[in-house]
Amino acid sequence: MHRACTPEILDSLPPGDPEAVRSRRDLRKINSVMGNARWLAGRLRALRRPGDRVLEIGAGTGEMGSALARECGPLDGLDLLSRPPCWPREAAWYTGDLCAFGDYGAYDLVVGNLIFHHLGDTALGALGQRLRSGPRVIVACEPHRSRLPRRMMAVLGPVFGASPVTLHDARVSIEAGFRANELPALLGLEPSDWDISTASSLMGAYRMVAARRS
């Protein structure tokens, strides 16, 4: 499967649209099944040092970041959407394009959950250029691009009541996902400069931890 980055329906819907609300509910289930919050929290607990600043990119409706903050301490958020009501009062929120954000250097850890796959190869390269001069650690949880997760979603999604928007976007997300060392390579993270670990899970998650070498 070659990587194909296609627009997702949810990204074109107003936040209050009933189909958007239903799809975000489905996404919470998908995140739970994939174990994304549990894995990200474990990585943050292991990698965060006292005084470190953490930024979640593509923070969306703020639910993942709020859960991580409760378990692992405060973190700031960045997204095209405006600050969500659930976002911790003491944490900063930036509304803007993550590829144009100019303050990555102020953060020690950058975390992304189901956001990198939205970007084409060129955009990932541009983002990587900014990240390479910024955080000490980059943590990502994305779709694993393979036929098994795509088949599982196509078969099980309707059984669990996934909406047509979710079924479409899940297929598109998997097709835009990553395998092996594709994500760090697209970000331009050189193994000579970064300790890079990638893995995939049985539930269709692709996971990357990249730590800058001293």
C-alpha cells in the first residue's frame, strides 16, 4: 500500500454539525480501542523531566490533552480550532497552522495523536524542519498503514455503529498512515541526530518516539 493523503470529511464539517459530533464520538471509541491515551501517558511519564514544557499539536477538541494533563502534568495545545472549553485553565492554547507555528523551540516535548497523517509528504517535510530546531523529544501515535486495520474497520465499524463519515475517514486515515521508519524519514529526522523508535500494534496504531541525541 502506497501512502495516499486524501481529505477527510470530518475536517470539512462545522464543529456543531450532527455528523461531526457523531464522528468525534466514534473517534473517542477508536482512540480507546487503539490504546492511544494509555500509550501516550506512559511515554510522557517516562520521558518528561522536571520543568519540561509539553505541547500537543493537533489538539482538536482538547479531550486527549486534558486527559494527559490530569495524568502527566500540564501541557499546552495547538490547533486550527479555537480553545475548547475543556482545556485546562492554566495551560496555553495556540490557534493556528502547526506547519507555520514559530515557537517550537520553547518546548521540550511535542506530542501528536492522529495528526501527522493529515499532512502530505511536502507538509511533513516543512513541519519537520521546524521541529528539528525545537523539542528534545517528539512522540506520535498514528494509523498503521496496512490492510488488516482497514479490513477490521470495514467489518467491525458498522457492527459498533460507526457513522458513514467515520467509516470513510477511517479508511482514508489508514491509507495516509505510516509504516516502519516512514514518519521520521518524512520529518527529516536523521538517525545520526535522533534516537528513533517506531512500532505498530495489533489494534492498528503506529507509534514513534524520536529523542534528540545529546
